[in-house]
Amino acid sequence: MLTKENTVIGFIGTGVMGKSMAEHLLKAGYPLVIYSRTKEKANSLLESGAKWADTPKKVAEEANVVFTIVGYPADVEEVYLGENGLITNGKTGSIFIDMTTSSPTLAIKIHEEAKKNGIQTLDAPVSGGDIGARNATLSIMVGGEEETFVAVQPLLELLGSNIVHQGKPGAGQHTKMSNQIAIATNMIGVCEAIIYAEKAGLDPEKVLKSITSGAAGSWSLSNLAPRMLQGNFEPGFYIKHFIKDMKIALDEAEQMGMEVPGLELAKSLYSQLAENGEENSGTQALYKYWKN
């Protein structure tokens, strides 16, 4: 059983979401060892008592439970399978939890390689953006062995409010792909609804009061549409990372022989925005596709 006395938590990736998630673990009283490619992003955590590690290898050597939330599947592969990565240098009995939205195929590969070294892994991508990370209300979709999930569930409960063990390794990532597919086409609908309201001469804020609580309601409509109207396009979730997610979903769907025309359209619109310099904006910047 994991307790505060026998657990040292490692955390790799202190970006928009990772920083808040690491703060929750630190405030809960767990020793925390952190690594991020940009050390400055971890300054507030270090000031609050976290310990810095220069490489993922150092994290693996000091911690027995490690969370990761990095950018791209290539980053995940390097952090886990690289020479200075977690699996090569981790202690037997450790548990590694990847919360990056990444490839289901890679999640399975990481699980198999880790098991050879007596290490357990979970793929546990999240949804809820910067708001969910700050408020510890993330939806966490978990793939991996049930015994491992049960062991770390109390830690996951410090980060999220909707935590579901979806099944075998890779199942968490497949669930997140379903999530991203739903969001992709929903974001098109949200933007078109607002633009339509504006062109009809309506007050879009009043329109939102009516439609967010009706059948059209969604997280994006309630949380991101107001940001669009305020001209706030700061990232709760980067466009460049959303494009990455959609590409993974498209690849997986192709392997299944499934057509996803809505997803293809959303990716094409977001790709145009990225080409126009919006790759570091939040996903709500899709609004600019119609406004520019």
C-alpha cells in the first residue's frame, strides 16, 4: 500500500496543466521530485518544497511513483524508453503513470517494456484543461492492470473528480481519442453558433445564457465560448497539441478502417490556423477562422 511514508512522487512536465497537478500532490504532503525541460516553469514548485532533478533518469532513481505529462508521443517515448529514461533507470516495483495524450500503440509498448523490468505503467490521459487541472476536477481515463490502478487511485483522486479504469494497457489513450473526436466537431459547432448569433445582430452573451443550459450545452460552450467573446485566446490547451491529438486519432481510425469526416474537417481548420501563426493559442482560437 502506498503511503506518504513509503512514497516519493516524481513529476515530469510542469507546463500549463502539469504545474497545477504537481502542486496538488505537493500540497497533499508527498515528497516531490520534478523535472521539466524548462526549469523556470518549475520555480514555484521548487519554492514550495519540491526537489529538482536534472534528467528523467534522476527522477526514476529517486521516486517510486512517477507522473508524466509532456507534449508529443516522441517526447513520451524519449522520457520512458530513452537511455536516460524512466524504464531503463527505474526501480523494480515502481509505478509510472503517463497522463500525456499519446498513442495507444505506444502506451502498450511502454507497458510491455516496463514489465520486463518489474515496473508497472498506466496510460492515464486527462480532460478538463487548465481549469480542471487547477481545480483538481480533471476527467482521468486509465488503461493498465487493475491492481496497479487501485494502488494509485488515491493519488489520482488528488488530481481529478471523474476517474475511470477503462481496461487494459492502451485503453486510456483510446478513450481520450474518443474524447478528442467529440471535442473536435463540437468546437466547430460552438464557433459557428456564436458567429451566427453575431451576424444575426444578437447579443452573443445573452445567447449563451439560453443555449448553454439547453440541449446544445457542452463543456466547450460553457467554458471556452465566453473566452472567445472576451478575446482571450490564451491556451488552456494548445492548438498545436490538439492537432497532434487529432493526428493520432486519425491514424488509429485508419487502422480500424473507420471513416471520420468530422474529425478530418476539424483538423484541416485547426491546421490552417496553425499555419497562420496560432499554434500556441488555445483551442478556442478556432473562432478566429471566421473572424479573420
